[in-house]
Amino acid sequence: MATNKRIAFFISDGTGITAGSLGGLLAHFPETDFEQIRIPFTNDINKIEDAQKRLANAKLMSGLRPIVIMSIGDSNLRNELKQVDAFYIDLFESFLHPLGEELNEKPLTRPGVSHSITGSNYGNRMEAINFALGHDDGMTHSGLNQAQVILVGVSRCGKTPTSIYLAMQFGIKAANYPLIPEDFQRGTMPPILDGYLDKIFGLTIKPERLHSLRTERRPDSHYASLANCREEIGLAEALMRNMGIPTADSTSRSVEELSAIIIQKIKT
């Protein structure tokens, strides 16, 4: 149970995605209750001063110095921000500059480098996102041969958010298909997936969690009932097991964890 309360700021001169990606560090301290505040586009002295006021006020209100995870390329702005008493995790000083010394290369420091819209990686990610959206829930079969992974599982087990995350973060083209009673009766994957067995990855989930998720969408329905959830999951797991499809349980895993497992499977 959390017993402490700390305020954590994510301050960046860009969108804050890079700094925010380190927010997972906080999960390693379950006894501390973190209030997370994001301050993006802190890219001039006026915005730095505004951020300083918020940091000072946070310390005054909580009685503890705030934690700051920051990604600001301009060294003058970084140093100015640090005039306020806080615990700083500086992505440039902690990671980029030491790496630059090892590589004997000066790192780029302009905002948006990590997610540059001019690079090919951005184009790949946008193409993958469009693919994932177009192939969500078996929406279309066109171009399915381009998929790098095809996620299957019962409705509401986490296929869509995992597909989108794979596309956004890694540029992986992921399609997803729901497993339905007709598939269980046949004892096979949806017919359209014939020939793609090597690309299929299954997601499963605990019945109680699925019951909760489905109840939010369709309360008091057979679809959401715990008994139906148990039956569907049992049939889906048996089907995937019989067909030799690798699976992961999404019940307590984040999309980041699921994606890491799937990527490992793709690379093997």
C-alpha cells in the first residue's frame, strides 16, 4: 500500500514523449503515491520560469522536493530550471552526453529528434498505424499479406491497443482478428488467416478481468457474463494451444510488456 506522496514532473522542450517514457521508473516504488504532471514545449526562458514556479509551489504544498524527469536540449535552459530545489533526472546529462563522449560525437539537442517527423522512421510508423487501424477487428482482409504479426483472441482481450502500440512505437504492421463461436465450432482460425499461421500471436485474459471490461461496454448481457467469459476464454485457449499458436496473458501486462513479448517472437 502506498504510504508516501510525491509530485513528479515530466518537463520537455518538445512533446514530452521521451521524458514520459521514463515514467515507468516510478512503478518500481509501489509504496510511494506519485502525482504526475507533464509540462511539454518548455523551450524558452518564459516557459522555464513558469515551470520553476510550479516546482516551487509543489514543494511548498507537499513539503517535499518534487521529482523532475526532464528532456531539454538547451543547456542554458536546463541549468536555469535546476535553480529550483528538486530531484532531477536529466536525460541529456545522464544518458546522451556520456554516450556522446563514448562515441566521440556531439549529440543533436533540438526538440523532436527522438520522434523526428522528417525521418523514415516516422513514415514507417504512420504507415503502420494506418495499417493497424484499417485491419482492426478483422475490418478488412486487403493487404493482409503485409502484416508482420496478426493478433487473435476473444473480444476485449487487448488486441487493438497492442496493435496500435506496436505501430506507433516500432512501425510494426499488426492486424487483429476476434475469435468467435464459429471459430470454436470449426476448431480453426478464421478462414481468411489460412496461410498466415507463422504470423499469428494469441492474447488471452483472466475471465474475471474480461467480465469487468465487457460489463463496461454491455452491462447485464450474455456477452459480458462471467460464465460466457469463462467459456470463450477456455475455448480460445484450447484452439490456440491445439494449433501451436504462441500466447501471452494480457490480464496484468501493459501494452509495453505485451509488445516486447510479441517482438521477441517475431525476431525468433
